[in-house]
Amino acid sequence: MSARCQVTGRTVGFGNAVSHSHRRTRRRWSPNIQTKTYYLPSQGRRVTLRVSAKGIKVIDRDGIEAVVARLRREGADI
């Protein structure tokens, strides 16, 4: 499975690791992906989402119902 947040769309970032001698080697920054289960009261069931830490904050701010409605409008299968 890819390291991608279902809510915010955050993916892996790439760049250079720069040592003390200033040598550069390629590296990657992985997003903080968590598997979270949320309860949808309107449907009486649970949904499992792969979300980043920022995605969890978005769900806390907007509410799980609004986030799932937005994901469905964008064509996600939830």
C-alpha cells in the first residue's frame, strides 16, 4: 500500500540528506500515516481510513461526516 493520506493527499517527499562534509545523498520523508477507524452515526457503521497526523486534525476540525461526504464527492470508495 502506498504512503498516501486519504484526507489530505499527502505523499512521500524526496530530497537530499546533507552531511557535515556537505556530501549529498538522496533520501525520502515519509508522511505519518495512521490507520484509524471512525464511527459514522448517519449510516450506523464504521469506516477505516489511512490518514496522516494532519488528516486526523482535519477530521477533528470538520467532523467525520463532512470529511466522508467530501471524499465521496471526489470519487473515493468509502
